[in-house]
Amino acid sequence: MSLSHHAAAPSGSAVARHDWTRVEVRALFELPFPDLMYQAATVHRRNFDPTEVQISTLLSIKTGGCPEDCAYCPQAARYDTGVKAEKLMAFDAVLKEAAAAKAGGASRFCMGAAWRSPKDRDIENVCAMVEGVKAMGLETCATLGMLNREQAARLKKSGLDYYNHNLDTSPEFYGEIITTRTYEDRLDTLDHVRSAGINVCCGGIVGMGENLADRVGMIATLASLPQHPESVPINMLVQVEGTPLAQRTKLDPLDFVRTIAVARICMPASMVRLSAGREDMSEETQALCFLAGANSIFYGPKLLTTPNPGRDSDMKLLDKLGLRAME
């Protein structure tokens, strides 16, 4: 018990730490639920307006056919999930979707492509899309796989605001989920993005069969980066038939809420995004996540290839909770 109180003591501070140990992070996870929620809410209020939620929309601009073996992903070519490989969307079609997202209340538009790493010609096409979306007054985000330094610099020049590249899980559990790229590959891409001056969007997925130590390891790794990600998406695994993780035991919703709360405490100034898996979450679970410090959601009927709550249901929930979209 004394360990928990010792580890929790600095968490009320608005000053971000980058030296979180796994012992300290685990102690946060093991706090009594009311204490954890109180600390997370306190940190959240010191850094953000707790009634505001940042709204993002995610569009798959290039779907399916990915050569990677990420065990959770329906877009991997090696899994029979019914997702067909498609070509990169046309420029005008992407801008039409961005305009609809803005009209629906989104302030950030994220474009995702199922590539291991983009070719230079792919980067040029995406850069044109970024410039078009930026011209609409939206923040821009992209997730395109691994990048080299030159590609990151080109995306920055186009005006890209955020780049998403998740660590997914702890370094120890990573090999159980992905074998076609290493953890170090992911960290290298984050370094290239950060060096280019692009904001980092980086989080992970829970409910993949990992244990508490792995959730601790994921948060500790993120919170120990030289600069915390500006956005930290926390995803609940969406079980898709045909993927190796389709039959995993579902994570207890309160364990998911705890993960949100610990992420908020350890990365106080980051946007903590309640991401994939909301379709299967009750309103009560989502409400607890907002209380625990989540202040960003993906909004719209689909997340790349998996369902997401509809716009109307999201707006009704936010209204019910007295929350509003961040401008």
C-alpha cells in the first residue's frame, strides 16, 4: 500500500515526467479505483477543460493488401477477413470525405493507408491530400507505416500536423503480435517524425491477450519517450473473424478504464484518445473513460475497416454528459 501512495504522489503535478519506472506505473494500476480516478481527473483538470473533447475522423485512403502480419489487423493480406486490397483513393474523393467530416464537427482529419512503408510516389500523393485538407481549416494526421527521414521531412513540408505510429503493446509482448517489423523499427519511425517537427500520435491496443505487466510496459515506454506523444490513442481490440486474435478473451471494461487513467496521469499534457472498440462499449464505460481523462475520440461510422458508433449516437452521448466538441 505504501508503494502505491509513494508512486502516486507526484502525479497531481502538471509537470510532465519522463522517468516513470514500471514499478511506479504498476502501482498506479493497482490503486483503489476511486483513488486512481480522482488522481487522473485532477491531472486532467490541471491541463485541460474536462468538458471538451477533441473530435477526429479517420479515413482509410488505401485499404487492404498489407504485407505485415499484425495479428489484430483485418487488412493484412495473409488473413482471410473479407477485406479486399484497393488502390489509393482519388484526391477529390478524399477531400469530399474531409469536407463531410468538418461539417460533422471534426477538427482533425486522419488518413490511413495499409502500407508497410510508402513509396516516394505514394508520399507525393498523400502530401497533395494533406495540403488540400489543410486548406479546409482542418488539422491533418496520417498513418502510412514506416517512414524514413526524407519522407517525414516531405510530409512536414506539406503541412502535416500529426503522424500516427502506434507501439501497440509492451516490448516483451510485441513479438506475440507482430513478427514482420521490430519494436525498434517503430521507435525509429517515431524518431524520424519527431525530428521532422511533426507532432506524434502514438499509443497502443489492449485486450490482445497481454497481461497487466504488458499494459504497464506499454504506458511506461510511451511515458519515457524524450517527448510525450501529443496524442495517445488507447484502443480496445476489435475482434475480427479471420485474424489470429478473433477469439481472445475480452478485457474487463474497468481494466480498460484503468489504462486510460494511468495514461492520463503519466502523460498529463497529451490528448488521450478513446479509440477503437467504442462500438462494443456501453455508455457507462465511455463515460468513465472521459472521467479518467480521455479527451479525444474518433468520430464517424467506420475506423479504417471496423465499425465505430454513428455520429448521431456520439453527439447524443456527449450531450448527455454535458461535453462539447473542442474547436
